[in-house]
Amino acid sequence: MIQQKSNLKKLSYITLSLITVIFIVAGYDRSENIYQQYARENENYSNLIANSAENYFRKVDMILDLIGNHLVTGDNYKNTEAAKDVFSRMLSLNSSIIAYALISPEGKYLLTHLDIPPEKIPSVLTREAARDSFLQTLQTESLVIGRTYFLNKTKKMAIPVRKAFYDENGEPIAVMAVAIDVENSEMFDTSLLQSGSKIIHLLRDIDQHRQLYLHDAMLDDNETIYQTPISPSAYRKALSLISENSGMDIERFKQSNQSTSFRFTNQVDQVEYLVSVRYIETLGLWANSYVKASEIRNAIFIDVAKLIALYLVMAAVLLTLFRKIEETENQKRKELEFTAHHDSLTGLNNRNFLIQNAQRIIDHYKSFYFLLIDIDGLKLVNDIHGHAFGDDFLRIFAERLATLASKRGEAIRLSGDEFLFITDLGFNPVQTVEAFKQELEAPISVNDIQINFTTSLGIARYPMDGKRLSKLISSADMALHDAKQSEKGLVVFFDKAIEEGFIRRALIEKSIPQAIRQNQFSLVYQPQIRYPDTLYGVEALIRWHSPELGFVSPVEFIPVAESSGLMPQLGETIIEKACEEISRVKEKTRCQFQLSLNISAKQFLHPDFSQHLMATIERHKLTPKEITLELTESIFVHDMATLISTLDQLKAVGFKISMDDFGTGFSSLSMLRKIPLNEIKIDKSFVDDITTERSAEYVAKTIILIGKQLEYEVVLAEGAEAAEQVALLVEQGCNTFQGYYFSKPLPVEQLESYIETIRCHAEQDLT
């Protein structure tokens, strides 16, 4: 009763934890969607800015061509009044252009729209800000944009745009120049500026000065903004972010005509923005659109707050529901407690009857079979429908078995869901059992609920499989155990092979201590590869070649060692041997890599485990940071508080903690948040089917995402055997592998040779 109550509480905690995780994932997903929505919108703005700027300067280029060709043809510029009239008409037609000038190749002004005599205006070459772009103009037939400067005559910030004109010999005749009013530019629609959040920014690639900087908020010193370039460190950081977020190097990005977004602190107002940028290759300008990061955070906060409110409501409803379920279950348990502990439930004969009447049964049947019957999934029926329902189910099942027994045998209830049927199966026992099983497994209706179920049978025959009652029951029990090892609903007849299996298990248990003393166990090491070709670590795998038993698979002897309490002793042997061999390999090859050791639950929870581990690695001149302790999920069914305390202590001194075969055992997402892991290993069963089954691919992808979100240092895929598997896992973000695609497990001598053929990590790269 207490255990069931505890299970219900665990179920409530797990359910609430799962809902919490779902809401966390949903909140994260919504946050990402909002961020991406802002990024897409901002990138659209940067594209619009780039297109508008390109179109505008193309129009300016046409104006310069038109006026420049007119003025330099036949020296028309020397007719000052007519030329100025052209300038005046152009000024009236285009309000964004505030100044015109014709300049000689030597930098002297030949003609301006101003009333000032050209010869009194200082040469362009005397102005530092204009000299470089003017000289650049003389070297190209294209339009050249100079640095934005303060135009004293108009008291405005202006963008100088120049274009050179050449004679038939290719020698420059003159340079046509205009000044564009920054604040009255027809370049963009100012409605692009969103209140309090938007900045339009054109940045010169050649010298990192701001070409254009429009902000809907009033700025105190525009002249300083345009005269001060972006700092080299900030520019390098921006280029790095562009490359990182676009997935292209800077030169490819410039040519791509694409936009990308990143977060950046603006040097002008020291505010963090989401910046979307596109490069205008024809103008050599970066087109940038800014939106305040605080605006995005506010939008995310509002959306997530709604999810939190919904979560709180659902959590309250679930807690109330579980409390009511617990109260109902407690009442049912009280009512069923008395009945659940009495054999009178089924009305069948019990074990005592069998013992007292064994000789009578033998004398009556002469030759007969013991059919040991186990109802598959009865616990699930009880858990889903309650124990009262299960009792009714058992009564009906027992009545059916008794009816069959009245025709041809004896029916006995041995335990809760285990029954014995004694009968003569005739000349064709297999066919007879199948017919009997079919009758026995007909659906049972309890309270108008139909239950479909199966049974597993272990069968022994008298006298071939035992002449005494205890031997017959033992033989039938071994057969039943064998039936339930594979799948539900099987029928297994006892034979010598089954008994030999049990005997072999007993021999294995008996031989393990001697094998440890005689050093019969050996180790092989399977490389763990940091994709594509770097040795990250090796996993120590135990092998046993017994003089008496031959080769014994770890699948055979590890469970035996676990169940018999020999695992701590065997584990110490593995750790000692692995540390000794790998220390020697590292000294010889000068290669740094991790040593992964599989630690069983009983071994890890042994009081002297940590002390022995530290002593062993120190004796072999290894350090904790070179050791990864692999734990299976089954360990987490033990005392979590003690477990986590031990893990924290081990991790604090440098050991790395790995969860082996992740996704196949007992761990929950709420548990993962508490366990101090460095690594999770994707189980081979998921890797095997990752290229053929969507579900396996999805599970693997989810495990990788969990590893990244929980900031584990390593997500390692086990059992990688094909290039397609590796490629898909790499695409999903997994970069560490173990499997036959890279290498089979190697004896220590072959491991040394293997290391010579592969790249090694530097010591500092192991984390």
C-alpha cells in the first residue's frame, strides 16, 4: 500500500516534470520564433535599405553623367552663367542634392553653384577627409562616394559623390561632384524608422566611417558621429559575427547579395541592437538596419508570461487531480487489503495441496506434464483498472482453468499470477498445448470491460524431467523463465539445453572469483572519435577466455557478477588493468585521450569505490580529468541523494561523468537536470535505425538537443557502423562517435599501432 502510494506520488512528480519540460520547450520555441520573426523583418528592412541606396545612387550617377558630359563637352563649363543656370535648375529639381561642383584633376574648383569664385575655394586635395576618395575617382570611370562631412555653407551633413570624365586618350578632364543632404535624402522612406527602436545605417567598407546614420531619436552631435570611424575591434567583431551567422566567409558574403542578423552593441548610444546587414557591392557600403534588443525581449516576455500563466493553471489542476486519484486509490487499497492476502480468492487448490497430494497425483496419472502458467501483464491490469478488477479477472480466469482441469487434469494456484496445470497431453503435446492455450486466453469481460491477454508457459514432463515434485517444479520454472526472457505469450518445453544454461550460469558465478585471481580477464579498447578523424578517447571493454568454460561473453558474466555481488571485485580488476595499460600507452605514444570505464550500480554505490578509484589512477600516474565514468540509467533507481552527492564529489576533482545507453532505461528529464553529467551516449539501438526509421532519427535528434541545451561537453553516438549514419548524426549536431565504422575494439598492442595512424587531441582540447 505504501509502495503504491509512493508510485502514485512518483507518477505525479514525473507528470508534472514532463509538463514543465513541455512548457519550457514551448517557451523556448516561442522565444526562438519571435526572435526569428524580428530577424526576418529586420533583414527585409536591410534589403530595402540596400536596394533603395543602390537605386538612388544609380539615379545620382545618371545626373552626374548628364551634367558632367554637358559641361566638359566643348568646355561649356567656361560659360559660367549658363553652367550655373544648369546647376540651379538641377538643385530645384532634386531637393536631396544641395551642392554641385566641377573640379579639375588637380583638385581645383572650376565651377560651383555658389556665388564664391572657384579659385577662392581650397583645393580638394588639401582636405584629408576628401583626398583619398577624390584620387580614387580619378582612377575609375564609376561613381565614387566620399566620406560624409559637414558642409559649412549649408550647415548640413553631406555625402560627396564624384565621377570623373575623360578625353579620348583616357586622360581625366574634370570631376563632377555633388553633395547630398543626409537629412533630406530621397534615398529611403523615413517611415522605415520605428519609434524608439529603428536605425538606418550605411557604413563605408573602405575606411569604416559612417556614410549615413539615421535615428528617429534626436542625436546631439551628428558631426562627431560621421567623423569618428567604427573602432577596429568593433569592426572585426562585427565581421566575425556576420561570418558566423551567415555560414560564409566575408568575401563570399559580400558577393552573395544576402542578409544576416546578429546582436551588437552600438558604439553611438551603447545600446544592444539586433542588427541586420547586407553588403552593397556596387557601392562598397554595408546596409544596416537596427532594432532594439529590449523591444524583442519585451515581446518574448509577454508571450512567455502567457505560457507561464497557462502552466500554473494546468499544474494546479493536475495536482488537484492526482490528490483525488490518491484519495480514491487509498480507499480501494483499504477495501482490498484483506482479500488480496487470502488464497480463497480463486477457489483453486494451493501449493500446500500440491505438496500433500504429490504422490496421489503421480500414482493417478503415471505419465503427465507440469504446465506452469504465468499471466502476462497482470500487474498492468491491476494498475490500470484497480485490484478489485484484477481480483474479478483472476476469479474468472481461475474458473476457466478449473473447467479445463475438470475434464483432464488438476489446476493449482501457486502465487499471485502463477498457476499450475497438471495433465496428460497425449501423443501430440505441442498441438494439445496450443489448443489448451487458445481456450485459456479467450478474452475475459469484467464489469463490461473486455480484457485481451496472453499467458507464458513453462512445461516439464514426469518422469523424464524429474521424478520428485521439487525437481518437476524446478524444471518447469526453468522453462517458464526461459519463455519470459524472449517475449510474452511463449510456450517452452523443458530440455537439457535449458538446464545446461542454468548450470552454466552457476558455473560462471562460481568461476568468476578464481578468474579474477588467475588474471583470466583481459581488456580491449574501442576508440571514440571526434569527427572526422581525431581520437577523443577509448572505452575499456572486458573479455573472458576461461580454460574451463571457453570464451564467455560479457552479456553472460556481467549480469551474473551483478546479481551475485561480485561486481565490485570484478570492477576493481577492470579499473586496475585499464589504468595500468592506458598509462603505458599514453607514455609510449605521447597521445592525450579519455579513458572511459563502465561502472555498475553496485560497484559505484560501494562505500570504498571513490577511495579505490583515486588510489588506482594515482598509482598509474593518471589524473581524474583523463577518466570518464560511464553509468547506465539503471543506477538511478537507487538513492538519488547519495548518488548525486557522490557524483558531485567525483566531478569536483575532475572526473567526467557519462550516461551510457541513454534513452533505454529509467532516466527522466527532471532527473537529468539534477545529475552532474559531462556526456551522454546515444544508444546503438537508435543509431542502427536512424537512416531507416523516422522515430529513431527523431529520438537521436532529441537526445542531441537535450545534450546541447543542458550544456553537456560531449554527445557521443554508439554503434556507428555506416557512413550514412555518421553523416546524418553530424548534420544533427553530434560530433563524437564510437563504432565499427571507425574501429573495432582493439587489444592494447593494436591500440598503440592504431594511435600512430590517427590525429590526437592536444591536452587542452579534451574538454
